[in-house]
Amino acid sequence: NLPSIGLAASGSGDIPSFTAINAGTSPVIATIIVTPHFTSGGVTCDGPTKTFTITVNPTGEVDQPVSQVVCNGDNTTTINFTTVNTGGATTYTWTNSDISIGLAATGSDNIPTFTAINAGTSPVVATIIVTPHFTSGGATCDGPTKTFTITVNPTAQVNQPANDLVCNGAPTAAVVFGSINTGGITTYTWTNNDISIGLAATGSGNIPTFTATNTGTAPVIATIIVTPHFTSGGVTCDGPTKTFTITVNPTGEVDQPVSQVVCNGGSTATVTFTTVNTGGATTYTWTNSDISIGLAATGSDNIPTFTAINAGTSPVVATIIVTAHFTSGGATCDGPTKTFT
């Protein structure tokens, strides 16, 4: 009664093997009615019919699963296999090409959520192949496989930036962030806890060189925290932050020394240089425009008392120019000179 299974609507004799056909989504049952005919002496006698069926199950089918991209340490989405087939039970078996992602090599039925793993530096792509099995009437019919992927992105990573130490008014070194990750794009965002140095409170990408600022009297330490973001397959995975500092030393400073007037043969007052700066060491160098007074042409640090000389007949004025040098963290920052006589 149903020639669509691949068998003619009628026939005689035995029914040979044939290729069964069911292009649908549920079992097809063809009813076959056979009639016997007994012939002898030229007379044919029909007998009662017998009925049987040929049931053709559909080919197993699984709908195309959706591929996923997740971050290392995140949970995958549960994979519920589905089918258009009805009239029986469809089960599924699957294989996984890369168990390093945290999923077994083989399994059956749906894939529950699991914590994805990628301890490397580039995306890991696991290929999942699922096979459907349709069962009805004790016969199981496999169907064509479907393939999908679970891609696990690595945790974002940023190389440790170097600390920077500069003087007030000097250019900083450009900060170029780098990563060992490959197979995607790593971007960076950062925060700065002290904008007084001349850097914004937040930003993204590399930090170009800028003119450092410290109008105070002690070093200013700005803490920069950078966060890496790895993107591949439309999914962005953040990574652990790295911290570094930009320290800006103040300009060297020397308080104004007092000028002196002394007599030939008299003793000068000791010149003790001082500064308002703190948080480092301030040293001083000086020059003297007239060594005839008994003072060297150049020197460093304080000027001790000495016997003043003037063998002439009019006052001699020696001009002393002192330069302050502030040192902290290995960087020395010179300041403006002060002049006295």
C-alpha cells in the first residue's frame, strides 16, 4: 500500500531484497497483503490472504549544534542535541579532538556545561563530532554526523612594564605594553592614581612619552595598573593586572645664600647650603669668579670658612654661583642656580 518505501504497488512471486527508502522524519509502515493461488488439474484455487508490514525507519538526524568561544576558566554553554525525527527515540554519541579543554574524548547524549581550560598562550580549538542514532521497532539507524567546535581563549596576559624615574620637566619613557599571547588581539587599559605627574587617571593602549610634572619638594610616585584584554572569535578575555610606577623627582633647589663682606685677612663665615627638598639627597656644586680672594674656582658642598685676601686698594667682589642636585632612586635632578657674593 505504500510504494514510496521502494517496493512496487503489486507483484507476484517472492519479494527480493530491495533498498528501503524513507526520506522523511518518522517511521513509514507499508502493509503487504499476500494472496496464495493453488493450481492443479487446470484449476486454480485462491486462499485467504496474509498481511505483514515492512517498516522503514528514517535516517538518524541531529540538528547542527552551535560552535562556542569561551575564556579559560569560564563555563561553557550546555549543548542539548536536537532532531527533527519523530516516532522513535534519537540518541547521540560524540567525539572530542582535544581533551585539554576539559571535555572527555568521547561521550553520549547532551554535553553539560563544564569549566573550559586553556593554560597556553593562544586559542585552543576542539572539534566535536556528533552522530545521531534513531531507534524504533528494535532497529537503530545511524545518521550523518555534524561537526562543531568549542574554542577556549587563553587568559589575557601583559608583560611586566618597567618602572620609570624622571625629573620634573623631563620626558618620560614611552610605555609599550607587550604580551606572549598569540592568535588574537591583546588590548590594554590602565589606571593612574596620581594625575599630578601629568598623566591622565585612565587610558587605553600604550602610554606615550609625556612631560613629567612635580612642583613639590619631594618625589611623587604614581602607581599605574594595566589590565590586558585578549580577543579572539568575538570573545574578550581579561587577564591579571600588572603594576608599575612612574616616579617624578622634584627639581633640585638651594635656598638663597647670604652675601658677605669681610676685611682683607679676616675670616669668612661658613657657607652652609640648605634646601626645602625632602625624600632624597641634595648635593651642591659651585663656581667662584675670582680666586684672588682665597677661594678655589670650583667646589662642591658647603664652603668652609677661609681667610679672605685682598692685596689691592679697592674692594674685590667674587661672585659665587651654586647649583643644587637632588638625587633619589638613582636619578639626579639639577635645579636653578643661586648667586651670592
